[in-house]
Amino acid sequence: MTKRIEGTMRMIVIGADTHKDTHTAVAVADGTGQLVDELTAPARKAGYAQHLDWARGLGPERVWAVEDCRHVSGGLERFLVASGERVIRVPPKLMGKSRKGSRERGKSDPIDAANVARAALQEGIETLPAAYLDEEAMEIKLLLDHRENLVRSRTDDQRRLRWHLHQLFPELEIPAGALDRMVWLEKVAGKLSRASQGARVRVARELLRSIRSQVRRAAGLEREIATLVKAKAPELLALPGCGSLSAAKILAETAGAERFASDAKLARLAGIAPIPASSGRRDRHRLDRGGNRQLNCALHRIAVTQGRVHPPARAYLARKQAEGKSRMEALRCLKRHLARRVWQLLPQSEIDRSMPTVDSQRDVLSPQIAVAA
């Protein structure tokens, strides 16, 4: 039964603690954090509908704060967004901080759900990323994650194969990255076929077959991902230094440009925007080591590539280093500009953003910027 609270309730924040079998939702009042009601339902479509009907009975103004555990919260997120609900994602770290500062002792699903809602209130609902239904981005993310798992498995097999080859053929020198190429795999296969067929050789040949299969599958997935990215965001591929895998990572991790009201919000999500660390008369900022490290890594790869092959970016980095910044500090400045440019290039289906004024300092990012300016 819904609890009555004093005063006029402007909005309800519903915190959700998600698990494989059940989801628990707790509604708290905006402004006070006072508990309103709670509900636990199965983690199935019928349970999602039960949560939705319950939430609609609490009041017309509400927002869902879901702990960002994608593998167990994704189904509820997609159902709510498709039903027209406003959903924001709360990082588990914020929920943990809220639980430490809570007066309520112990741990349970309702306690965790309430702490998710209160963490959203404390952090600020407008500052947290909103969930957005982007099925194309989900397809890209699933394929990209599968390819990365294949590459990790291939790397493990290559490492084991190298040790066996070192024992069998100490004189054989295999360059770094050579076992990703079929020409080298064929050369190794030939040596193994001519060797005495002991246990070590049989193990090495089995590892070699696995590596060959993984190389072909990873290459096929990369071609499929490139086709999807080209159809969804060809502008990203036109950005100097941005290949299909980096563009796919950006699309997969942003999951809808509509979630970001400004390039600053995207930069904050990626952990690129510096964090204020001032005290008294000392005015300074420090590096943000949080944020989405996958997205940060994709932008870092683009920045490093631009610094190597793109003349405007090379000139920008040289200018920053001449001002006294280290190479890494200069790259961080370039990454912040890249975050702005990427935000401009992300596919936007529902809103029309005006392009911000581009000054000469930002011309390092892409030839298109100079034209726009």
C-alpha cells in the first residue's frame, strides 16, 4: 500500500535494484527522499508490466533510476523506455556511496533500491545519463563485444602456441603480431607438419587450428560491424583517425545521441572533462580517472592516430607542448575537442542541434570543421 506523505509531491523518483530473477523498485519523494512505496516483481515481461502499472498509480510525474547493471537491467530499461517512461542510469559506485551514508543499516533489495533513488537525487537527475532505446546501437555493441571476446581468446591461444614453438623450434623468431596473419600461420603449420608428431606438436597444431578459426571469425565480424557503422554513422568514419572499430565503440557506448544535451555531458561520461580540485586561493583541476573507460579508450585511439598522421592535430599537439604541457596532457586537450566533434557527428533522430561556433583552435579535429567555420 502506498504511504501517505505530508505536503505536495512534485515528483516521484523510483529506484530499481535489478537481479536475474526479480526486480525491486522503491519510490521516494523528490526533495525529501522520503519512502513512498515499494514493489518486488519477477524479472519477466509480466513483472515489468506490473512495475509500470504500480508506478503509474503513484503520480503523473516520475522518473526511474535504474542501477547500471546492463546484463540484468537491460530488459527492464528497454521495456520502460518503449513504454514512454523516463529512465536514468545510476552507476553502482554512486549507489554504494549512498548506502554508506544512509542511516538505515543492513542490506536488502528494498534498501538497495531506495539507495539507488537517493543517489540519483543527491547526484542530480539532470546530470545522470538517460537510457535511450537504440536497437541499431545494441546490435553493434553485441557484435563488437563478441569480437573482442574472440580476440582475447585468440591472444591466449597465441601466447600458449608461442611457448610450445619456442620449445620445438628455438631458432624460429616470430615477429609481434605475426600470428594474426595467415601467411605466418601457414608457415608455422608447415613446420609443425614436418616435425615428429609428439604430444607437444599435436597440442600446437590444435592451438593453430583454433587461432586460424578465430582470425577468420574476427575478420568477418569486423566487416559486418563496418557495414553497420557505415549505414548508421558515416560521418564518424570521415573523422580523421576514426576507423570502423573505434566508431563502433563510440556508437555502442553512447547508445543514442539524444541522451546528451551537450558535448560537455558526453565528455563527462567518457571521463575526459577535468574535475575541479580547487581549495581556497588555489584554483586547479585534476584528471578524471572515472567515467566510461571504453569510450575514453576509443577517443584516445583517435587522438593518438591524429597526432601521428593528421597535420592539423600534430600542429595542435606541438603548440600545447610548447606551452609547457606533457605529451599526455596535450593529448587530453585534443580528446576534449574530439568529444565535442564526435557529439556533433553522432546520429540524432529526434532533436536538431545548432553547431557551436568553431574557432581556429578547434580546426585540428577534422577537415569538415574548417569548412563549417
